[in-house]
Amino acid sequence: MSDLIARLLEAVEFGKIDQKSPFPPQMRGMDGALELTAQALEASVSPVAILEEALIPAMANVGRKFSENKVFVPQMLMSAKAMGVSMAQLKPFFASGALRKKGTFIVGTVKGDLHDIGKNLVAMMVEGGGWSIVDLGVDVGSDKFIEALRNHPGAAVGLSALLTTTMVNMGDIVKGIREHAPATQILVGGAPLNAEFCRSIGADYYAPDPQTAVEYLNRIAS
């Protein structure tokens, strides 16, 4: 692994966005993901290497630590922001076809629910895992999910809910998706959910945290 790749992996894992960022304190004044990605591209490090050897492993490390309660939402958000400034520099290579995505993931918080932190974390982690993201936002009904599937056939879908009063809306959304595209892989997640509820509404997978969502998507993509 090149020195630039190793430093970029560390910057993303610990949430060092750019040189001016004061977080984390132990990396104050050091180059962050913004500068290191630019330096790597200028040094002719391939975008594929940047994604597969730095960004994906970094976010996997963050997801694992989050699952083990070794880091928490604020640290995870900083890592996701660091990953985002790096990904922004790689997007032209995705557009040109130089980089290939694993697939497309459509995600949204279900109808009646305006909470987005969990949905955003999953979207960031999945993007860091090499997927294209279609983020529908919050308060999303089946019509918007179906429209997104028409525009992105074969995509996987993620439904998020934080409230017991809105998680019940997932059943109708899953039913609508199944009528339009029966083979769609549907993941569900959120604080009040569990695997039994997932099965009862006909979804494919319950993700208790962002990392398990990434791992499941990677399995179905392989």
C-alpha cells in the first residue's frame, strides 16, 4: 500500500476532512481526505485503488467499530464527511466509466417519518462501499420508490423508520414495490424494527446497523 493510500485510509477512518479541520485533535494541521485524494490523483494513483484500498476499507473499519460501540454517531458522521470530499473528486471517473459501481441503492425514510440521521448514515456507508446512491429523502411513499425503480431498474431498496407509528407504513411500501418489481432486494432498518417484523412485511433483510446493510448488499452484488 502506498503512503498516500495509507494516509487517506487513516484520514477517512478518523474523520479528518481537510487540513483546516480541527477534528480529530491528534491530526490537527495534517492533510485531510480532501488534500490526500487530490495528491493521490496527481501522483497517478488510480481511482480504483483510492476507492478499493482506502475508502472502502476505512468505512468498513468505521462500521465495524460502530457495531462494537467503539465509536458513535458523531464520529461516524465525521468519517462519512471525510469520505464524501474524497468521493466528490472520484465522481468524474465514475461518470467516464473508468470506475464501475457495484450497483444502485435507493434509500428513503418512509411516509410520515421525518427522521433522517439513520438513513443518512446508511447512505454514506453504502456509498463508501462502492455503490451509487439514490437518496429520496424523508416522508417517502411507495410511488416515489416505484418511480426511482423505473429510473434505476435492478436497484436495491432501503426503507428507514424511527417511529413505531411510521414503521407500519413499510408494509404498504413493500407491497407496492413487489407489485412493480417482484425481484427487488428490499432492506429495512430503524430503531423499532427487528427481523421478525422484516419477515412479516415481506422484506428481504433487516439491517440493525449501517455496516450490516453494507455487508448484505456486497453479498448480493458478488
